[in-house]
Amino acid sequence: MYAVAARLGEDLEERIARLWDRTELIAPHQIPRATRVPHVSFQLVETPHPHALEVLLREPFCEVPATIRTSALGVFARPRQVLFLSVVREPALDRYFQAINVRLMAQGYHLHPFYSPAMWTPHITLALGPFSPATLCALLRAGTRYEDLQGCWEIGPLCLLGPIDRPGLPATPAP
């Protein structure tokens, strides 16, 4: 699987990277250091067709929002525990999400169930579980104590991350 994602602005990327370093002291990360790229995922795709995704990432989107707004920390419980920073789903972000998916479907890709319009929960992953209750509490404290993560932030360029189920391949930024 590969993630079609947007990088974050420099300030938020630096804050997330510092938080990853701090949370690694609490619980060893299951996100390999070499592949840690702060981002918001818009879709997951199977092995990509390189030309189609190159076109997708190269052509500009008029729907790109100027900023994203982050709010609270959250936890996905299934299919794998994920500690995340929620990104507020606003009309401009929804239009961007829809435009990306329209282009993917036009290239023959199918929407991943978690990234369908009804299910998509925009977020920035902070840590991957499984977590014990005590570890999760410590991670939540770290996520609220060390960095101010709530606010409006620049959104960066689209990129293709992956394969996400096999560590070791760094992000492939948009051309």
C-alpha cells in the first residue's frame, strides 16, 4: 500500500518531529525513523501505476487549501491502535480530498474503505500501537505537554509515501 498524502508546512513538521523524538522515549516507535514523514493522507492505493501517479502529483490542484486546522489528539482503536492529531474537516479540505479521489478514480484506482468520503478522518499520525493503557496515557500527556499542536498550519505539496506496510522506503515527494 502507498499513501497519497500532503506534506505539512515546515513549522508543524518540526513540531511533529520533536514530538516523535519525545514519544519514542515512552514507547519504541513502530514508525521507522527513516520513513517518518509528517503528513495528512488523502488515500491509500495498492501498488501504484507510476505514470498515473506522476501525473496526479505533477498537475496542480486549484482546490488546494491554504491552511489546515488541527484540533485534539485522538486514538483509532481498530484495526490497529493509532495515536493521532486530528485535522478539522473543513469545506476547502473536503474539496481537495474529493479532487484527489476523482483523479485517482479516473486512473482506475479504487477508494480504500477508510478513505471513502463517508469514513475519511483527516489526521496526522503520532504513534502506532499496540499500547498498554499506561503507555497510552503517557503518550497523551506528552502530546499535550511538549508541543502546541493546535492551530492553523500551512499545507505542503502532495507526495507518495510507501510502501507503508514495508519499512525502509522514504517518501517520494511530488515532482
